[in-house]
Amino acid sequence: MHQKIYLLCLALVSLSLSAQDYSQGIASPANVEAVFPVRHQFNTGDTLRIATWNVEHLVDSIDDPYVNNGIENSAEIKVVKMQLLARGLATMNADVVVLQEAESANAVQALRDIYFPELGYYYISDARSRNWYQNVVIMSKLPLGEITSYGNVHTPVAFTENGQEKFQSQDYINTRMWSCEVLVNEGYFINITGLHLKAGRKDRDKAMRLGQIRFLKTALAAKMVANMNTKIMVLGDLNSLSDSEEISTLLNFGPTGVRLFDPLPSTVFTHPANEPSRRLDYILFNKNLAADVVPGSTQVGQFFSPEQMRTISDHLPLQIDIICGD
């Protein structure tokens, strides 16, 4: 056979095989152009475990020249912290973990390769700030779909100070708010929003949180318009108490499809890790996902002694189990 004809035939065969692999890998009804990786084999079985954990200043030892912060600039990896974190992640055995106060997806990937490469968190992503080191990073054993960053959005900040009404806006912490599809199997996906709201007890801090929350609920409502069956989960460090206006707004603001449920009572606490006395961390979900939640599966992770948990972070993790089918 002539060499050119042989190469053409080989190319056609390769194209045919690639097309076959592609056609068998459609990932989710949310985006029919998304596919599972050809060699993807991980299967959760009929239950998916999702977790959130503020890991308090999780940074690597490499200085990012664009981030001017002492913790990031000169940090040394705390080996004991990382060893305990690795043991905690192994004990929790979650399929998806959303981390707050993590430097970046790159840093988390590097730390994963050193301290817990065997846990299977192959897919890691973020929507990081360009000039700050506290970001929200997702680690997953399952492929990730579209990630929507809200970092460019200016949200309103309306508050009263010294008897004077003030109207401002901010965009510098909205990078700590994104939505990402987790592709469980060909027929099941969850839209997860990782969230780390503004800290602080001042009126302006509260106003910043409320501005972020109202915008997020509007953005999630738009996703529901695109697909009324979307299963929504919002989780992370919300820096708000369970009886606060912020949590009430996050649960109830917006149309029915984006109203959220909190499976935990107000007596459950997550902060500080060594002596929990308040709740700052949450896993919330909409009605479409509520039917899939394993009853009683939302739990606080207290794997070690209070002192050891505090070595990892000032926050305790939360986890939840979802029935998603084979």
C-alpha cells in the first residue's frame, strides 16, 4: 500500500475510534458537549459524599510575587498540619471536598502530590483571586464540568454608619464565590457553589455578605431557568450564625427552585475547632437535591482530639451523603 494512502486510512481509523469513545462519554444533560475523560473509571456506587472544610491558611512554600501577604510570602509548609489533614481526608473519604482559605488549585495539587496522592483527588479547580491567597478550591474524584466565576461582579454594600446611610460596592472578595458542575455519571450531576463569605461583625461586613448572597441567589435562579431540574448545593464558610439575616436570606431569597434547606439544627457548631461554640459552616441544598440526601448523613467531622483538629484548622469540616445511583 502506498504510504500516503496507508497514513490516510490510519487517520480515518483513529478518528473513528475517537468518535466512538466520545459518543460513549457524554457527561451530563447540563452540557451535552461535555464528556468524561476517556480513561475515567472512578464510580461512587449509589452514594456520593461531599464535604466542606475551611483549612485555615493552606499555603505552599513558594512565594507568589503577585500576592503581597506575609503568610503567603514566607510561609513554610506545616508538616504536622498536612499529615493530620491527610489523615482526616482519608477518614472522611469524601468524593468531593470544597476547601476554603486554600492558596490555589496549583498549591493544593502540589500538596496533594506530597501528602495524600493515594486518595484519588485527580480533579482540582478554582476561580482564584489575582492578588490574594485565601481562595476556594474544589478537589474531586469525579470529573468537573463548567465552573462559573463571580469574581468580576460588583455586589452592593448598603449600610448605616454613624447615623448616615452609605451605598458602596465591592468585587475583591467575590472570587471566593463560584459554581461548578460535578459530573457523577451520564445521568446525574450536581451544581455545587463553593462559598467563603466576608468575615466580621460590623454593619458593613454584614452588608457585604448580604450583597454577595442576593447576587448568588439571582445567578442560581438563572441556572434554574436554563434547566429546571438542576440540583443545587451551596456549601462553605459563611461567617454567619444560623439565626442571622444572612442565613435566612440565603435560604429563602429568590424563586422556589433556589430556596435552600439546612439539614442541621442550630445546636450544631463548627467553630472554633478545639472548642466549638458557634456555627459558621454550612451545607445547603435545593428541593431538587433534597430527595437524594441520605437522612442524617450531614455531620461534623471530629476525627481526632480537639487539639489535633485545631492544628489542622480553626474550623471543623462538614460532610453529607447523596444517593445518586450507579
